[in-house]
Amino acid sequence: MIYDIRHITRFDYGSAVRFARCNLRLKPIFWSGQRLEEYRLSISPSGRTAPARAEAGLANVVRLVIEEPVRHLVIESASRMVVDRLVPVPSPADPSLAQIAAAARASRDPSPAGPAAYLFPSPLIPLDRAIADWCAPDLDPDRPCLEAAIALARRIQREFEFDGSATFVDTPPHEAFAKRRGVCQDFAQIMITGLRAAGLPAAYASGYIRTLPPPGQPRLVGADATHAWVLLWCGEVLGWIGVDPTNGIWMASDHIVMAIGRDYAEIAPIDGIVLGAGAQKMDVSVDVAPLAGALA
């Protein structure tokens, strides 16, 4: 599948901003099953940009500096992605969760894609006993890893309600868990909390999900917005496998990975500092469209 992706972020400031220094993580990364064909970043009014090193996680980072007073700022990211990713098929022969946990602890891979970095709590996803206990029935150590992962994702999808007004970007997992409602970020954080509590390496994936459903299929929750889901490391052979607890499905050809980290703070699409007085309003528009004539 070939996708054209347009991601526009508009900032309107109550008074002129004299200086802004931001990190942009809007260019999709190279990842298994996807390839970036074209990319364009435009900023109005123009600012100074330069590549920057990702301090954590897997992300393409651009540093943006605005040094002239502005009242409005528009950042547009346009990508063309080729995604060819098969749907995982669980097998009784898959490694068990206990085997995965042991292999992750023994791993000596120091890279940002190594499993060891994703075993432990992170600032936005702390350990939580109530969430761990709720997830535990699906995470029996002897259970095959793929079977367990999709079972937990589908239970979250069944028992939690998608509600865009229930939480905010900084809502901690325990609050969304107590409400049994939230958005994709909340459901991903809840699942990651349970997996890490079971000693399993789990990462937070940020990206996109296709806007248009296949013929005859329901529209997926999370369209027309950035999306979040979970990656579980399943050993050296299977590698990182994506599961989407918002929709109760695997990460396959409907998902485009933009960045991967321990939690949202490491891979937020835009963050930084702004010097100015007055309120700020941010509007985000995302369109993910299969290219006309591309095969589904």
C-alpha cells in the first residue's frame, strides 16, 4: 500500500512570540515493513532548521528555531510511504512470555531498538499494581507471546470506551484506567504498563492509521489524527511485533510508524520552548490517504 500523509500543525499566539526553539519528530522512521519515498517539511513563517540527534527513542529529529516575532506558526509535514507489512499469525510454537522476558534481560543490544531499554518504567508510564493485576490473566508466563499480546489488546478494546473528552495528553495511565475510557495514548500506556510489570519489553509507537477503510470494513478509530499503539519484543527471530489496543488489531499495512520510544515524552511530534506572553492555541490536522490506484 502507498500512502500520502499530510500533517499540519497550526499555532496561534495571544501575543507575539519573540523566540521559539522546537524539536520536530514528523518524518517517519525507517522500520520493518515500511519505506519512505518522499518527504517535505514546510514552515510558515520560515524559521531556521537543522537535523538534530534523537536524545532518546527512535525518531528523525529536526530542530526549528524562530527568532523573529510571530503571532501564527504553521508546520506542514508531507510524506509518501510504501507499507508492506504482513498480519502476524500466532502459533503454539511462538516463544512463551517467560522465554521473551529472559531473552530481553540477557540482551546485550545497546541500540535504541534493543529490548532492554523497554523493560522498565518510564516517566509517563510508571508501574501500577492495579493495572498489572488487571492485565495479568492474559499474561501467563507459559503463554505464547503473540497469542498473549493480541488477547490483552482485544480485552482493552472491549472493556474501555474511546472518549476524546475523558483525558488529556498528560493524563497518567492510572487515571484513564480508573475511568475505563480515554484515547489511543491512554490505551497504549495501560497495555505497556501491564507488559512491563510482567517483565516484558514494550515500546510506545507513534504514527498514523489509514483514513479510508477497506471496502465493506468499518472506519478505524484514530483516523484523521496521530495514532499510538504498542510494540512487544518477541525475541530475536520475531523481533518487534505491533498491537493496537484501541482497535484490537495487529500493526499491519494500515499503520505507519513515525517514531518509537519508551513513552510519548521521548517521541512527541512537536515539543520545545516558546518565549512570549499570552495564551496559545494549537490545531492539528492529519490526512492519511491511500494513493489512487494503489493495491490495498
